[in-house]
Amino acid sequence: MRCAAALIFAVFVLSTAFGAATAAEKSSPMQDPYIWLEDIHGERPLAWVKDQNAKSLGQLKADPAYQKNYDFILKVLDAKDRIPYGGLDHGFVYNYWQDAEHPKGVWRRTTIADYAKAAPTWDVLIDLDKLAADEKENWVWKGSSCAPSEKRCLVQLSRGGGDAVVVREFDLATKAFVKDGFFLKEAKSDVTLVDDDTVLFGTDFGAGSMTSSGYPRIVKIWHRGEKIEAAKTLLEGKDSDVSVAATELRNGNEAKTLIIRAPSFFETEYYSVTPDGTGLKLPFPLGAQLQGLFKGHLLFTLREDWTPPGQAKIGKGALVALELAQMGTDNPGLVTTIYAPGPRASIESVATGRDAVYVSILNNVIGEVRAFRFANGKWADNKLPLPDGGSAHIISTNDYGPEVYLSFESFLKPSTLYFDDGKDAPKEIKSLPPRFDAASLETLQYEATSQDGTKVPYFVVRAKGATGPAPTILYGYGGFEISETPSYSANFGALWVKKGGVFVLANIRGGGEFGPGWHEAALKENRQKAFDDFAAIAADLIAKKITTAKQLGIVGGSNGGLLVSTVMTQHPELLGAVVCQVPLIDMIRYTHIGAGASWIGEYGDPSDPKAAAYIGKYSPYQNVAKDKSYPPVFFVTATSDDRVTPVHARKMAARMEEQGHDVLFYENTDGGHAAAANHKQSAELWGLTFVYLAEKLGLKAAP
């Protein structure tokens, strides 16, 4: 963190050179009256949180609809007929499952053949509720990774749901943690099992071992029987990097170990681990994003145009293959384009199996999946026969077999799981039962015109033939190249649309709906375009008489929390209510809060006066004003969120309350950045949200 003198100097530069003194001064610890709320676990801040929670919960839970909402959501979350999505590994399907009997969850597996049955026979590996009770720890599941032999796995457990985890080695045969096995104490670690006796990892080794973003800066190799202090360093990054991590790519019997250094959130360097245990930098552009290993090729998608030496330019957004055998230290060799999306298309995800590469593609925000194979020196693809008009996802591929699991869903069609045995003929094996009657509902896709003339798509879900305005929820994100696609939501379907409301999903710039260019259009100094897009959709909904300003509520979380709080301060006249979840809000100080420094590539660095000038123009915390009239706002966050942290929501709620605005604030203790660690907490969070929106927007219909 910069010293106070440096911060005051930056403020002086801003005030004299850019006329942004007010925004910058309010971010200074010497000027910010709510800087004390940044002490996340301090006695005084937690007392403030307790008072705020009592006020909010008392008000919202007094509404008779709250308990009905809560009961409905919890019943859906705990339902036994949910699809137990799982990960393929050799001949097994691994699944993590939570329900009423297992609120913390169980980690389990079954065979591929048994998984296809309506009621698989599961082999429970870890009962997290029992483990937490036995060890008197508030364990939250954070995932696992297993060695190729499937003898041992590394399990990651979080205290309360934050990103910091404890890593422990687990024996699949004995179903017990390995005594004196690989173990990492609580930290934001990155770890992978190369084989039964070798681990690549980065963790908090002490002072100087973590980046300014709070992630590992050093990757080491650790052999069984060695003390952790003897682990050999393979690569060290810089303090200013986002992170340095290792990965073990597998494709059948082939494997490749790489170290990944991220100088920024959207820039990456790749290093091959040589036999002598050093990292050899590979000749790829910083905008290349690793997607996997397949038949002797490394696969990448491109965030920027690339002209490989002696070859034609390849456009951003493409999926390319580089043959390892041809690769040199200074030349990537022949680079082959596997797939290049059109102007209104993008690659949503890539997954490599043993026999094929599966690519999920968006065409005007509607999904499909293609299978690519390499034979006789050429790539060929086949579009898989899945339903149209929604989202098609790759659930899991098998590095050691031909199998792949795929899914399809839309706003009105429940999720369906498909199994493909490698013949490009996916068959439905499981389907989520409908949670609401969709026969009387419809989905429409519109476009709004943003301030600069750009056409911005959005989806509308409502009753068929609806006329006249209705209470409407507009949801958006608009950042980090993350696409918002059609999905089946029992909550929004049953608790909002079936009661006469309208649900709208925005596909604004900053997301990935149309590839890297759609994302880059709202980066850094262009961030305002994402806010303009969202406001344009709000205005378009009002112009089309789908809703009115008093009936329009906006909802967003994380970067979406920044989106909705900014649009609230810029266009309060368009809105009737705001729900702001686990948000970024104080954008002048965001790099000093949680993992904020890792997002400089997205927003810019406010320590740079030029960046502070454009950030200061929109940062909600610096732009909320006492003399303006804002819609009522409900902030939701979590004490255990160690990524964004609850600081942003706390400070904004306190400032708005002091200014006399209509504010509610709720901070859960558990859940990390999800703000909920189990189904009951999720049911509470969304039960409160729907009650709040119904009250503020006038949704009156009975369940």
C-alpha cells in the first residue's frame, strides 16, 4: 500500500491537472469518514454490521412473503431430483452434493455406467458435515484434484468460504487423509499433483512470496518425503504480477507441465518445465489463453490479433493449435487456426478429451457445441445435435476415454444432461423437472441503442401476450469477458415471472458475448460504455412500455455490483430499486482492498493520475451525493469474502445512510464471494432479495 505522503501527492496532482480533487480526496484515508469500516473483523465495524443486519432482517423477514420465498428456494436447492453434475476421470464420475441431510456436502463418486442410471449408487469419499463436526472447523468445500493413478488427491477446504484454503492429501482407497502427506496451511494457494509423489505448488511462504494482488508469486516442486522448506523453486514472478501458477495438462498417456505467469489479469506468459527443473519461456503472445493439450498440440484462444513469424495474421477470438514437436525457443512453429468466430459469435469454452476437442460457441448469444478432431494432419469439426434457442455447455470431458457430458438449458426449458460416448451423438440421460409452468411464458430478444450508437442485445422473459408495463428485474454483469447467457432459474421463474413480473438479461459490453472485442470496448478508460449500455437497455424497456421507471429494479453482483451502483448514481431517474451484491464500489481505493490489485487490467490503476481521472468520474462511492434522489438500494455482502471483501458495500451503505437515502444492508458471515456457504444461506439471501424487490417495485400477485 502506498504511504500517506504518496497518496496526498497523487491527490494534489489530480486536483491541479485533472480537476478531480473531490473524488480523489474522498478516497484518502485522511478524508474518508468511513475508512474505519475497512477493518473487516474489527470490533467497531462488526458492531455496525450487527446493527445493520438487525434492521434489514427485521424489516424484510416481517413480510409474509419472505418465509414463502425461503421455503420454496430451499426446497428447490435441497431437492433430490436435481442433476448431480460431475467430473469425468478415468472410469469414474466425481460429484460434490449438498442437500438437507448434508448441508455442508459430500464428495462422492460412481462409475460412468452407474451414473447413467436414474438412481446411481454413490461411493461417499468425504462427508464434510462429519469432518467439520469432528474437527470443530467451519469447513466449506473448495474442490479437489487427483493424481493420474487415482490413488491420491489433494483436497481444498476453506474456513467460512473465502478463497484462502487448507490443502490436504486424501487417499481414495482408505477414504482418509494421508498422515504426514502433502499439506499446505491456510493461504491463497495453487497446487496440482503431477504424480503420486510430486506436487507443483505456490503458497504463502512468508514476506515477499505473494504478489501485490495476494496470490502466489513463486512456483516450487515438492517431492514426497521432502520437507516443504526443501522444495525447489521453478519460477519466481514479480510483486506486481497477478499470480504465478503451475498446471499439468493431460491427454491420454501424454502430459505436459507448464508454469503460467500472469503479469496482468489479461496477459499471460507460459514456461515449459525442463528436465533440469527450470522454466523455459515459450514464444506465445501475452494475449494467448491456454485451453489444453491434444494430440501433441497446445491449444490457445487469442485475446488479440497475432501474426506468427512467417505466417498470416490470425484474428482475436480464434482457437489455434501449436504443435509441440515444431516449437522452438524463439519460434512457435506452424500455428493452425481450428476455429475463428464471426463478428456476432464467440468461443464460450474449450475442453479437451482424449479423442476430441469440444468447443462451446455463442451465435448472437445462443449456444452450440462442436467437436474437433485431428487426423492425417488436418482438423475437422462436427456440430453436435443439441437443442437450439438456449445455452449449450460442456460439463466434463475425459482425459483418458472418449466420454463427454454436455448440457442444454434456456430460460423456460430446465437443464438437461447429455452423454456422448465419442460418436458425436449425445443422448439425454438426466433432466431437471420443471420448477414452474412455462407454457404461458415467452422469451424475446431485443436490441437497445447505446449512447455511441452500438446495438446492445438483451433477453426478456414474461407472460405471453403481455401488454402494459409490469414490475421488472434487469440483471447485468458486463466485465472480464464473461458472457451472460440464457439459463433456467426456478427463483426468477416461479417467484417473479409467474407472479406477473418481467425478467431481463443484459448482454452489455465488457462481457464476452461477441468475443474479446466486445470485452475490450469497455476496458479501463472506456468503462463508461458498459454503464451506458445498461442504462440504454433500461430506457428501452421503458420506451417499449415493458415497464416504467418506478417498476424497474436492477440487480448485479461483484463487477455487476459496480455496474448497478454506478448506473444508480448516474441514472436514478430510470430506476425504482437496486440490489447490489458483493460489489466493487470505491474504485479510487479498490487496489488496496482484497484482491483489487489483480483487476488493474480491467479498470486501470487509480495511482496513475490519468486513470484516477476517468475512474473518479464514475466511481459510485465518490459520486453519490446528498442532494440527489436515488432509488432505494439493498446491499448484500459477506464478512468472509476475501476477494472483493465487504468493505465496498459497508462504506457505500454508511455514506448513503448518512446522506439520508433509503438504504438496507445485510452482511452474511459465511460464503466468501458467493455470500452463501450452504443452501439455507442461499435461500435466505434470495428470499430477502425477492421480498425487497416485490415491495419496492409493486409486485402484488399471489404465489
